[in-house]
Amino acid sequence: MKRKHGQLSDDDLAIWRQVTERTEKLDLNSLFTPETSSPATPLPVFRKPKTVLLGKPVAQPHKTTQDLMPSLPDQMRNVPVQMDQKAFGKLKRGKLQPEGRIDLHGMTLDRAHPALTRFILSSNKSGKRLVLVITGKGKQRDKGGPIPVRHGVLRHQVPQWLAMPPLKSLVLQVSQAHISHGGGGAYYVYLRRQR
């Protein structure tokens, strides 16, 4: 006997009946109730703004991103402040002048890493506390391929290098520079005191 496309055989139907006999119906209400500490607290209501075109509401296009990692400035803001709060406030406002600077523009990763390491080690040895590391904002190189390319490779790599040995023990705080010192294309690196 020839089976039609999409029909199950008798053996397949018997297996399917066994599976359905053992399953239990899910209570969807218990799955999707919000877990709150106090049930009396009302949840905030967010309304989507609407625009009107020819008397009819038009849905707003929404942005979707595939990047699940927070942006670099958001990551930097979430790092706890290790240095004096008053000095950190001056630093963020661009009121402190860096005692040294290194420009990594145009360098490849394999040239920039040793140059940064030498610079931080020599700055610490000479007693400097605040240095400026200029990375540049990076070029937009994503051609729309299947694998996304990170914008500003050095800009993303420098904080990671500063958080690894041998620089980790010398660095007290890393922060994005004030706009007067390069903004998103530079970092303030606040070094620990020499002991």
C-alpha cells in the first residue's frame, strides 16, 4: 500500500498516541504571572506614541538590534569608581589635565598592545597619575556580512588590556575621556600611587 505525502504510518500513529497520553496540559496563567514581592504594587503602563496620517494612526517602526552586549559607554558607566569621588568628578568634567598621552591611531593590535604596555609601565615608574590613551573612534567597516564587525577595534580592546596583568595592578580607574580630550575616541587612565 502506497502512503500519500504527509500521512503517518500505523506505527507512527501508535507512537504519537502514547506520547499524547503521557502529556499534561500546561496552565498558561501560572507560567506568565509576574513574580513581585508585593502583589499590591501596580505595574507601570507604557504607551507607544502614535502618529496620525490622514486621520489614521500609523504604527511607529521599532529598532531591533542583534547585539546583546551593552554598548561600550554603558559598560564603562557601570564600572564602580575606585578613585576619590571628588577627583573623579573633576576627571569626568575634563578639569584634570593628563600628565602623559599616547596616540594609538592607525596602529594594528599587535603593535598597539606592546606600545600601551610600555607607556603605562614607564608612566607609573615616573610617578604620573593621570594619562590619556587615544584610540580613535574607529572606522565603520561592517559590509553587512553574516558576521558583524565591531566598530573601533582598538577602542574596545584597550580597556580589556588595561584590566589584564601586568597593567591591572597599576591601573586604578579607566574612564572615557571628556570631549575636550577626545571624547569617545580616548580614555583617561588613572594610575595607582607608587609604593
